[in-house]
Amino acid sequence: MRHIAVIGGGIVGLAVANELAGRGHQVTVLEKESHWAAHQTGHNSNVVHAGLYYKPGSFKARMSVAGNASIVDFAKEHGVPYEVCGKLVVATSEDEIPRLNVLAERAEANGVPARMISAAEAREYEPEVATVAALRVESTGIIDFPAVCRALVKLLNVHGADLRLNSPVLGIRSSPVGAGVELATPQGIVRADALVNCAGLHSDRIARMAGLNPSATIVPFRGEYFELTPERRGLVRGLIYPVPDPTLPFLGVHLTRMLDGSVHAGPNAVLALRREGYKWSQFSATDLFEVAKFPGTWRLAKKFARTGVEEVLRSFSRKRFAASLARLVPAVQEQDLVRAEAGVRAQAMLADGSLVDDFLFETAARQVHVLNTPSPAATSSLEIAKHVADQAESSLS
């Protein structure tokens, strides 16, 4: 049995810790906030993704498809609310149909249960949808990811794990008295045989603190949401997604019925002014300086200048946001929307301005760093945990 410290108390960190504890290791989890799932997990859209968007053979494709099954099985076993409701990806014009066909081919390559349907069939699922053709994806679902985290915490307590909230990592060094690592926290030094970095929005900083020069830098993007007013929730029965544009970095706004019956609409994607900046009023001079000095930021901005401006304008205009949603459901109007809680995506970016497309893991002696796990990481969390636990054990040999 080895002692492994896991940094980060979101769903990935807790899943990794639970996997390691289940393999017989002593585990300490260090979370800087006062509660679990405080950031990306707690501001998640709560969608169980099927795995159709991702390059066949990639971590995302393999882990999302496997994770779609394993997270549902976990929910069944531990009483976590979920529903496998399926979703529609809709082509709103004839020129989107070729891209929809490509998506159907990718779904088949990834082993995702999906089928092309006509506009009439699509309206049997979603009477208000605007579409000329659609892809029906049966295995997509909705779940309470924070409840998954609470279940993981219970399991970790059963395993006897050392779970520490309010414990930011302030420094990391190799142990001067033997093989291992030492992590400084406000409560004292944590000594472990190895560390796993699942710090999400701060994962690159933790990697540098541990002596690595990570290949990617985290650039935070805020995703802003609206909800349909209660009297207009009937416009959407399930999940309605657009056909993704492969030339753009993010998916685009969509509509999602949640477990409580509310309907979330969004997100857009704008640069957050701090790593945990859920509002325009939340900013950090240090975080902004890091983003400004990183060459990838400017290269990305130059490439997607027009798209970026449109996203910012939509951030300040409920009318523009409603117009984007009306492409999918024409009955949606400006007065049907109320602001909902935003999230911040920890997006890993390379110096050339390209976004890291797949999950990214980097290792060193007695260290594993999870450097890029945006969506579908929550869906894939139990599968990511197996992979990271394998790497952690290998780092000890």
C-alpha cells in the first residue's frame, strides 16, 4: 500500500481518489474550497454525453463511450438521480445535412447508438424544433454530478481516506528524507509517495509548482446560461443540440431539460477575467496578466476575432441569445429567458493558439498531472480515474 495525495476535489479528483483507495492505497485529497465540486463539476450542465463528437480512438471517444455506461451504473448502485433520455442533433438547413452525416459516421465509428431521422420523426420527439433532418442519440442522459461527488465522498470515507477541505496546496517538493513528495498546506506538510494533480482550472500552476514545464496553459472560458421561464418549459421535452461547426472551437448554444424540469439554454463562450470568474465583475489582475502574456491567447483571438466579438455581444444581449436559440426552437423569444448560473471551462491551450482537443495527461517520477479534462470529463470521470490510477502506480515503480 502506498500513500497518494490527490489535489482537487471535483468529480475527476474524487473519482481518481476512490479508484486508488479501492486498489488498497492510502489516499489524501486536498481541496482548496470549503466544499466538494465547487467549480467545474458544480457548474456543470449535468449531461451524460454519448461520445459521438470525438475523434475515433481518442481518450475522449473511448472514455466517454465507456463512461456513459459506467456513470449510469454508478448512479443506479448509489441512488444518484439520472435519466437516459436521449437527444436530438438537428440540422436547421439543407447545407448542414452533410455535416450531420459526418457526425452519424463518427458515432458509428465510436460505437454510439445513433440514427438519422426525418424532420417529421424529429418533431415526434420535439414538436417545436426547427429541422430538416436530425440525428437521434439514444444513450445521452442527464444526471446530478454533484450528487455523484457526494456518493464518492461517502465511499472514500468508508475506505478511510483523509479528506481535507480548505486545504490549498502552497508548495511542492521532493521529500528530502526519502523517496516521495511533500505538499505544503495551511494546516501543515502532507508527505506522500506520489501526487496526482486534478486541480482543473489551476492544474497547469500545480504542475509548475511541482517542477514540470507543462505543454499547455489553462485559459479560462466562461459559459453563460439562461433558463426558460417556467411557463415556457414545455417548448423543450429533452435535449436539442445544433450540428457542430468544425471550424469553430466550441459547440454552440443548445437546450437541455434538467432533472428538476427546468430547461437550460446555452452556453456561449467568452474569456473569463479570472480563473474562477463566473461574472464579468469577477476579475484578477494576476490571471489577466497570465492570459495576456501567453502568445496562444492572441493567436486564438486573431483566428476567431469575429466569433469572439459575437460571443461577447451575445453575453450582454438577451435578445441575441434568444435569436441563437430560436434557430433550434423558433418559438423561443427574449422574454422567455432568465439568467442562470454560469460555469468556467478550464481549457488547455498550446502556444500556437490551438486548443488541446483531447484529454491531456503528463507524468513525472511520482507525479501524474491531469492537464486537460473539459467536457465530457464528468461523464468520463470513472474511466479517467482508472487510467490515472494506472499511471500513478506506474510512476511509483
